[in-house]
Amino acid sequence: MSDLLKKVTRPTLHRGLEGVVVDETELSVIDGEAGELRYHGYRIEDLATGADFEEVLHLLWHGHLPDAAEYEAFTRSMAEERPVAEGVLDLVRELAAQDAEPMAALRSAVSTLSAYDPEPDADPEDLDAALRKGRRITAKIPTILAAFDRFRNGAAPVDPRADLGHAANFLYMLTGEEPDEVAAETFDMALILHADHGLNASTFTAMVVASTYADVYNAVTAGIAALAGPWHGGANQDVMETLLALDESGEDPVTWTKDRLEAGGRIPGFGHRVYEVKDPRAVLLQERSEALAESTGDRKWYDYTTSIEAFLMDEQALGERGIAPNVDFYSGSVYYQLGIPIDLYTPIFAMSRVGGWVGHVLEYQANNRLIRPRARYVGPEDQAFVPLAER
């Protein structure tokens, strides 16, 4: 071994950063054994059923729930930022014409937003400016996504409405019709449930970028790129495609699921890197799925998901420890019942998780340290160099 390698320490390898604690946070905490999730100490159940998405954004960005005056000012500032520059809409129109993947279109559009930001020369260490940029991005993402979907369907974009909340306004811009109360409340809850979840892959990616003092546009764009992967943000789309395959088969859901597993297939939306029991967000979305079924009179998707869950959580049926559903298992069918196109599910995830990305960026940059891990070298040693002419 060379003298250089003798000097290099041989640290323990933690592939995937499994079990590695890299920072402290006040934003969210997960108890995987008990199936609990809290934002700033508030139970996710209380926030999802008692607050709206704007209140949760205020909590993640400011550290407390707003009072009435703060709420009015915050929602007004969010609504004012919803319109998107024509140059960005032109890009979205072109991407739709090229049949771009929605996540690719969103990533490109968010990156382009930076060219139209009114504070292009803001000090990267100015956290107030970073918050304002984060607010603009969060407010504009629904406008971008709705416009993209309408462009690719040959329709003109629908202008945002300041009198609707963040969730209801997106559904309105997507369809051109104001959503009913059940749909608006269900979608608002879904946004709350996806807003933050510790240092997941996309959040950590955004933090790594922010640690260089790249601005929030760069950090959020990187977060979107990380979320696009099927091992992170794409599972909800996989769930709905699986349910559609079940529906097309005409088989009993339990029989179909058993046959699929025996053939070596899988059912997406089950199991989680952190939760050892049922994801608390899945519990809440299951309830909303039932409410939607009752509202529309169509229980098919709710019956499919609950039947599959009961089977996969049955230890005796599987001959092993049951597998619990995660948030993706119920979010897929909920979005489908809301009439949202399947390939928009992951972009909607980004529409919510941007709240957490911005919150973590602000929190980390308040006590910034460049994130710079090391790799353990396992390559060749003491290679003799041979000039090109002699190789």
C-alpha cells in the first residue's frame, strides 16, 4: 500500500447515508415505530384536519402558525405571486407541444423563473430575500402545472383567482371549474400531508445545493430533479397504473394481487424506509378517499385499495409480517378521483414538497456549512504512468 493510502483513514461506509445524522431541524419529526409525523411539534392529523396548506407553509417557513392578521397578509402575498411571466408561459407552451414529461417541464420552468425574479442581485446570504424567492416559486408552480396540462390538451391557460385558496385555485386552473367543497378540502389535505418529511432524497438534495449559497431557484430545481426518480416521487403514479390494470382485468382484487405477487410482481405503495407501521398520512388519505367515494357515488377505487391493503397486512395470508401502505398508496387513487391526470401526480408532489424544501433551505442557511462528504477509496494503488506515445 502506498504511503498516501496508509495516511487515509478507513471510515465506516454508510451507503445511502443510512442512519447518518447530518443536521438538526425543527421542521418535522417522524416516529417510524409508532407511525407518527409532526411539523414543528404539531401532529399531522391535527394540521391536516384543522389547518389549510397556507397555514402549514407559514408554519414551515416562520416556525409558528399564523394569527388572523398574519394569515390574511400571508395568503394575500401568496395570491399576488401566482401569475407567471409570458416568457415562462411561452416555454411551458413549447414543452407541451413537444410532449415533454411533466416533471421535466416543471423543472425547466422553475429554473426559468429565476430570469424573471425581481431581485436578481439579492445577496445569497440574505434569508429574507431567499424567503421571498421561495414564496414566489411556491405560488407559481400550480400556475405552471395547470397551464402545461391545458396547453397539451389544446386549451388556453386559466388565470389564477385570488379569492381561492392554494389547493382550490389549482383545481380551478386545471379544469376551468371551481371545485366543490369535498374536492377542495381533499386536495388541500393532500398538499399538507406531502409538505415535509425529514431529510428525504429531494430535501437533502435541495439542502446540498443551498449549502453552496446557490439561490433558492437552484435548490428547488435540484429538488424537483431528485423527486422525479421512481424510487422517490413516482410511486403514486405507479399505484394508480397498478389499480387501472386490476380494474381492466375484471378480477377480484385479492385474487389479482395474490397472482401478481406469486408471478414475481410487486404492489407499489407498500413499505417505507422510515415507517414500520402504516404511514399516518395513508390513514388520513384513506378517509378522504372514502369521502370522495361517498360524494361521487363510485366506491370502486376505495374498495380496491382497502381490499388490497387488508390482504397485504394480513400476516397469516402472507406467511410473514404484513406490509403496511405508505402515503403513495392512497394518494394515487385520491388524485384519480379528483380528475387529475396520472402523469401530474409527481409534479403535484413537488407542488407540495416545495414548502419543505424552502423551509429546510432557510433553516440550513441560517447556520450554513458547506455539505461535503467523503468517499472511501477502493481503487488501484501505485500505478505507473506511461506516456501516451508509449501506450
